Amino acid sequence: MHRVLGDRRAIMILLGPALLFYTLIMLVPTVWSLGYSFTKGNSIDGFTGNGLANFTRLLSDQAVHDALWFTVKYAILVTVGQVIAGYLLALLHVFFLKKASALIRTLVFFPVVLPTVAVGLLFQKFFQVAPQTGPVNSLLNTFGLESIDFFGSAGSAFWVLVSMDIWRSMGFYAVLLFAGLVDIPDEVLESARLDGASGLRLIRHIVLPLSLPVLMSSLIFSINGTLKVFDSVVALTNGGPGTGTTPLTLYMFQTSFTYSEYGYGSTIALLLTVVCLLVSLAVYRVSRRDITEG
């Protein structure tokens, strides 16, 4: 094995196609977008260079600041919710629900395979106030409370969006984290139980450290996905009310394809790329330090 992996030709044969594919679908569009960031115009009128004007505009654009803050706030809350809910579901399945594994996996994973548009319509009906009162407002009315227009303000619409995406994706992370939990040897768990570890102590001192690598991988996967949220927002709120739930991705899309400002849209996309890269590096460094200390 060492002789094969030490051969440069073998490495190129094994990794070359994957690196080429990654370069074509990831690196080339990124560099292309970087080039557009120094231009203005569109595909009809043509493109002309404008130096650093797009970056100067980016720094002073309040809409970008609002979209960036919404994106970061959304990413933190949804990532934490997805990973924690997924981890709890995985623990529940491993330690308590093994006999009902097929049924539980089906129920938990079912929201993942639903189309985003269908989930968005479901939550719109669930939280709507007019023309028909949704289940949530009906429950509020039952307890003598007034109905709430959840989509009438950016704050309440934000929390509905966060709830929807946690519910929709936690099954995926439950399955992903389950793969890390089942790799923990039964002998280790049994030895810990014999030493008196049980319940939260068992999870905190044995299960959590051993499942930390897959937990950190899930965290990186989740936060990169939430930073690039697009379809959920379009399906549920379309960025409204006003621009109250507009992330960077939607603002970039509107700038590029609604207002035909491809250069500025590419600059916004570059900002999002940098944010994703910095967050991934930060999480990776934290995960390496935690694993070493553990």
C-alpha cells in the first residue's frame, strides 16, 4: 500500500479526475466571478472595467450589511439547531429505539426528501392568519390569545424560517451523526457502564469525545449550507416582508438577474465565498484543537 500511494503516477490516476472535476465546477467559476467583480454592465450592453468601484460600493451598501447580518444570524441559529437536534435524534435511536429503527429512520428522514417548495407551503399554511386561520393561530385563539401575523414582520418571519429549516434538515444530520455513533465499540460503552458512567455522564465523557470528528464535520457541512441558504427563503418569504429576510444569496441573485448588475452581483458572491471560507477554517481549527486536547 505504501509503495502504491508513494507513486506519483498512481496518485495522479486516483486523484486527477476528482481534482479536475473540482477545478471545473468550483475553482473556475470562482475565478470567473472574481473577474466580473472588476467590471460593470451586462450581457446585452457588454462589460467594461470599473476598477474597485464595486468593492467600494459593497462597503457602503446598507442592503449588503443587512443581508450579511441576516445570513450570519440565520446560519448560527439553524446550524446549532440542526446539529443539536440531529445529535439528540441519533442518540435516541442508538440507545433507546433500536428495535423500531426502520420506522424511526423513515419518520425522521421523511422531511429531508420533501421538496423545499412543498415544505414552504406547508409552513405558510401552518402559520397563516388569513384568509383562513392556521393551526398555530387556532391554538393561540383556543387559549384566548390574539392571532399573530407571523409573515407581517421580519422578526416573526425569521423565526418561522429558522424553525422550518431545522425541522426539514435535522433528519439528514441525525443519519449523518448516527454513522459516527455506531462506530463506537460496544466494549467501550460497556466498560464505561461497569465503571459507573451512565446517562449524561456516559454521553459527556465517552460518547461525545469519540463522536467529535463526525460532529465537527457535520458542523462544517451545516454552516456552509446555511450560509448559502436560498431556496428555503424564496419558498417561504421571498425575502420579505420588504427585505427583512433577504440573505446574501438572494440579494446577489436579485442584483445580478433582476437588475442585471452582474459585476456587483459577482462582488456580493465573492463576499459570500470569503465568509464561507473563513467560517470553515475557524471551525476546522477549533475541531483540531479539541481533538488534540481530548
